[in-house]
Amino acid sequence: MTENSSARASELLRLHQAPEILQVVNVWDAITAKVITDIPGTTALATASHSIAATLGYEDGENIPVDEMISFVGRIAAATHLPVSADLESGYGNPGETTRKAIGVGIVGANIEDQMRPLEDAVNQMAAVVHAGAAEGIDFVLNARTDAFLKGKDRDPQDVLADAIARGKAFLDVGATTVFVPGLLDEPTVTALVEAIGWNKVSVINVPGSLPPAKLEELGVARISYGPWTQRVALTALADTAAKLLAGGQLPADTRPLN
């Protein structure tokens, strides 16, 4: 565990429990961590597993060797003074041990996916993460993710909602800080999730077409993240710039210098 891990963990927990919504702009390496850290209003960072996988040349979905992922998120944590939550996918076969390793390199929170495993197995995953944080003596923030909406597109929407609520409640019961429900969620769905799971207990991802942060805060959402979309925005800018340069253009005068 790094020297400042305990304080950073407590601060990340406070940010999740504060009445103001927490926005985490996802990063994928040390330089993006430094750039986002310096943006006014940034209070915490989160990694995106898909973005890190793409950076290292892997397909998303736990194809990165776990120790390589841990080393990479550790470099991100070392590049900032802010608390960092890591996307640890489904825990790489051993969520508790993976969490312990992540804490060892300065990570103080994590997303863990249930991947719609049987509920008992998913709850055991989340409990293992909570226990690992407690064993390391920090207020580790578990943003427990249910893939109910991502994997339930061919099911009755009410059944999907009921699954997300049941899983979210079960994850909170074993010590999760928040319940992450990714998907393109409309206002009635977000309202139903918050009413059932709890005010300031639901975490969402914003994608093109999502509700704006002010509305999500009004509805009682605790946290917004952006997943791989921040990298996609950056790569779009890179591709657009390359196309302009190859067409005879010049670099823009307001190009940001590297720190």
C-alpha cells in the first residue's frame, strides 16, 4: 500500500457520499491521468479497462494478464495526487486477491462486474472485494457493477430492471459503496433504480444520448463515469487532426503542451 492510500480512500468514499454528484473522467495511462488531474473541478480519477486494453493491444474482457493490468493502473495512481478507482473487470478469477494487489499499487476503489453470474456467485465476488479492502485497513470504494441492462437487451425491460434492483440491493448488503448500472438509461429507469436501490447509491455511465449530469444529480445518482468514450473522443481528435495534416493543414496554435 502506498503512503497516501488510506487518506485517498477516505476521500474517495466521501466524494461518493456527498450530496453533489461525482463525475470521474476516465483515463487510460499516466499522461491522461496528469492532464485530467489538472482540469479544474476534477476530484477523482477512474480507469477504463477497455481503453487500457486498447492501449496495450489486447481485446477487452480480461485478456490482459492481471499483473500487467495492476502495473498499469499503478502507474496511473502514481501520476496523480487524487484518489483513483480502477476498472478491474470481473476480478480476473480472484476478485479479493486482485483487489489486494491493486491496493498495493495505490488504487483505492474499483469497478467489479457481475457479468450476470448466478446471484450467489456475484454476491460472493463483491464480498471478497469488500473483505480485501477491510483487510488492508482502508475505506476501499466498491462500485459494484451489474450487467443487467447490457446483457438484457432481448428481455422484458421490467424483468431487466427487477434484476438490476435485486442485484444492486444484494451488493450493497455485503458492503458495496455504490451500484454501477451501465447502459443508455432514460429518466423513468434512473428514477426507478434510485427509488429502489437508494439515494446516492446508483452509479451510471454517460454515453451519447444520456441524461445530463444536472438531471442525474437531481434524480439522486451518486456518480457518473464515461468508460471508453473519453478515449474515443481523443482518438477522434487524433484522426481528424491527422486527416487535416495529410491534406496540407497545420497544427492548431492552441495545442496543449505535455506536462
